[in-house]
Amino acid sequence: MKKIFVLLSLLVLVTSCDWFVFDNQEYYNAAVEGRIVDSKTGELIQFAFPNTCKISIIEEGWKDLAGNPAEETQSWYVKCNGTYCNKLVWAAKYRMETKDQNFYPVSIPFELNKGENKVDFTVTPYCRILDPQITYEDGKIVARFKVEVEDKAQTGTVDVALFGFTDRWVSDGNNNFDFDKKQKEGQQKKIKTADGQTVIELKIDPTIESGMQFVYERTHYLRIGARAYGNANSSKRYNFSPVFKVSGDFSKVEEVTNWDEEVN
């Protein structure tokens, strides 16, 4: 009986300790999805992993014990096609405050309610790639497109490139084309025709291996990038076309549209 009394006393002592205080933090009670759209065209902004795949979000109203602002920035990932989805958030007031992206800096307030939410963000890209086309002609992959700069006074220098990779995550950060040595026609620096009217042409020679590209007969993923920079866009972030999927024999070119599936 004495042993039972001692055990019960110890149990009461232990359970009264702060170690056993349950966390009363409310679980996520909201979800949000939406689009990042061009302020001029209303079309989705194209993004790319890993350099332009995030937006910065701040939950407003947080303060430290001294009453000073203590807001912290979250990173929400954006799909390559300009849509996003976050199912682990709280109902609260926020702002999308993104400064280092392929669009001009913004600070956009918004509010999330409990349950499902839809929030679109309207932004202005540094430049736009218009009418992108990729074909296979005379033994070469050819990209034709136009570039429109939003503000030439702030971004007077424009470079363009055709990126290639072995999966749909092709970008300036996932690129096998060596523009300095093996695929010089795939990049053009400091173009003077970013007027939204003049057709620009880039070429890639698939008979020349570059990285793991063209080593084997396989599906290839291509994407056009243009970066307009100067006083603005000091990080030289690229704006992009959609991703194009090219068959191993170059007979078929199609745009990649499904960014929800897990396979390439």
C-alpha cells in the first residue's frame, strides 16, 4: 500500500510540472490559392525554379514584449505557370511584399478568412516575351519571339536566351546549354529590338552535346528567357515564356500546361 501511495504522489508531482502543459496553439484554419497576373495583359506571369519561384508574405500585427513590430517574412512557392496554393495558413491580415523577383517591387495587403480563400496578385513584369514559337528547321532548334520592355528608362539593357534541360524545370538555374563555347547562337546579349514588334531569333544545334542535353535521344524541355535590367532589376531576374516539350526526334513541340502532376 505504501508503494502505491508513493507512486501516486510522484505521478501528481510530475503531471503538475510545466513539461506536461499541452500546447494550446490553434492549428491552421485557412487555405489560399491564386494567381500572379500581369497588370497590363491580365495573363499569368511565368516563374521558374530555383531563382524566381517565391513570393514574400508577411502576417501583419505581430509585436514583441516591448511592443515593437516583430513581423517576419514567409516564403510562399509559386508554380512555374504563375499559380500558387498554400493549405497551411491562419486566418489573419497579410501583405505580399516582394522586392527581389522578375516584377517590380510591390506591397499588397490582403486578408484571409477561415476556410478556403482565393487571392490574385497583380504585378508588373520588367519585360514580356510575346508570341513565343519553337520549331525544328534545317537541323536546328529555332526559337522566335518578341520582347516588350515595361520601362526602358529603368531597364535599358536586355539579354535573351534559349534554355534547355532534361525536365520541365528548365530555367536559367537549370540549364544545360553552354552559351560561351558550344551553343553560342542560343543567347544574345544587349539586344536593341525589345520593342514588342521585332522578331528575335535564337538557335540551338542538337548535334552538339551540351551538359546532358542531346547525349541520348530523349524528350527535351526548352524555355525562352529575357532579362531587362538597369536602375531596376539589379539582380537581373529573367522573365520567361511557357515551357516547351520537344520529342526526342524533334518532330513534335508542345507547351507544358499541367503543373499539378508529379511526373515530368
